[in-house]
Amino acid sequence: MSVSQPATYLMTPKISWTSKFYVCAGGTMVCAAVAVPGLLRSSAGTVRTPAASLRLTASALRHLTLASIMKSKRKTDHLERTANVVRREMVSAAKVCGAANESPSVKRLCLHVADKDFSFKAGQWIDFFIPGVSVVGGFSICSSPRLLEQERMIELAVKYANHPPALWIHNQCTLDSEVAVRVGGEFFFDPQPADASRNLVLIAGGVGINPLLSILRHAADLHRERAHRGSGYEMGTTKLFYSAQNTSELLFKKNILDLVNEFPEKIACSLHVTKQTAQISAELKPYVTEGRITEKEIRDHISQETLFYICGPPPMTDFFSKQLENSHVPKEHICFEKWW
């Protein structure tokens, strides 16, 4: 997740055994995103009242105690790194309703969240509470807000790592496993109907595709809404630049190409591989370039109407955000999130 300065202040939950569950404000995500007025709207001030709180099962409450989210000593602990970023106070119960291998190292997880008050903006992440696991995970949502609205589901894509939440997802998680989730993050795209039309350039590295795929899917939903209703926000074009070591590690390839084919005049992608050894399939070949994303490719898309979203390893986000600034792109048009 993204970082600025570590913090030692973590949130502590308040648990009422009348089956109401709250978490006080405190831990949050340090994301280097800049708010774009009218487009990047913070969720600050979202406070739940007891009457609106979610009912959790007694089993979930027994596990989601103070001991279950005690402070981790890892320097890369999600709660420490996100201690100053806006997050909602509401924690919602969720149940695993699907899982599949998205790549040799990444597992895709589908969660059903029945709570009708649970919502998120395209690009945000969740705190991921696992019963019996003392470390809280932090994972970006890769599905669109529309999927949640229609089917009460969200999707995650979690890379294998020697970290308790990731290990649990890869080795112990099963269908119907119960967890709890809370939305946070200041890196999102949330245009309103009357906002000015914007083009998007999305720059992803590795598993950093997750929040950008959510934004890409949201852009597609906005195109569909506009075509169906003849009203709503008018999206400009969206170009995705996505880099991974090889094509097997390019996540959601089919989903991305399906959107490109559905909206050929509005959505485009450029897939990059840096350590490809196998032959590239005929289906992917028109979209794949061997080598890193270049500064020139990004610079060619600079305009007054374009917003840039960057998510990937810190050196990558630092490089492209600096290059864009040097090209006189306004800082408020550059939004980035670092994944460690």
C-alpha cells in the first residue's frame, strides 16, 4: 500500500456484545494522492451511528476482538503505513463466495458483502480482518462499484507473500470463510454527472493493476450508462499502460481486452513485459511491447483534460510522477499510490 510516514497510532475496536460492532477512528492509509476538485472526493466525515451499524455473527465478534487486531511489529504493517489516510469507521461482515488463481503468484478472491450501507469508490482499498489472524491486511478492490451495487460483491487480487493475511488467503481461505472489511483510501476516481469530461491515463506495475482495473471498469460502466440513458457523466478516453515481468503475470488480461474491444474508440491498452521468455500468444501480441513503459509513451498523452493515475512499485511511481511534473502537468492531475 502507499506510504508517506509511518505512524504508531493504531485504531482500537469497541465491541458491544449486543451484536453491534464499531471501530473508532484512528488507523488509515498514507496514500500520495492529490485531490482533484469535483473528481476525487474524500470519504472524510463518514461516521456511523449505532442505529445504522452492521450486525455481525457472534462467531465473528468473538474473533474480531482487540487481540485479533493487535499491532503488528512488521515495518510494512498496513495499519502503521496507512495511519493518516481517510477511511470509513464502519466495519462490515463479508463472506468468501469465490476464489481462483489469476496468475502463478496471484489469487483472485470474491467477497459477498450483504450490508447495503457498505460502498466504495473506484480505486479504494479495504482493511481486511481475518478471524484468528492478528495482522490486518490491506488490499485494493479491483472490481467496479457497479458490481457491488448490483450483486453485493467485491473482488480482490492478492499476491503470494510471507505475510499472515496473504498466507491465509492463499493457503487457508475456503468458500464461505467469514471475514470483515472496511473501506479506506484517497486514491480514487469518482466523477459526478455535472463534472467536466476527463481523459484518463492509468499506469500500472505488477499487482498495482488492482485499483486501476477498478477505475477502468468504472469508466466502462460510465460509458454504458451514458449510452443507455443518454445522460450521466461524459467520460473521455482511457489509456491503460500495464507492465509486468511476463504475460503470465499480466493480471486480468481477458477482462482488459474485453473492455478494449467493447469500447474501441474510448478504451485502449498497452501491455509491457520486461522478462518474457515464452512466445507471446497471437491474441496478446498486438497489445504487448517487450520492455518497460517509456517516458515518451506517457508524455504523448499529456493534455489539459487528462488525469494520470499511477500505481506500482515505489521506484516506478516516483519516476513517472516526477516526469509528469517536469512536463508541467499540474500536480492536482497526478494521482499515485505506492505498493510495497
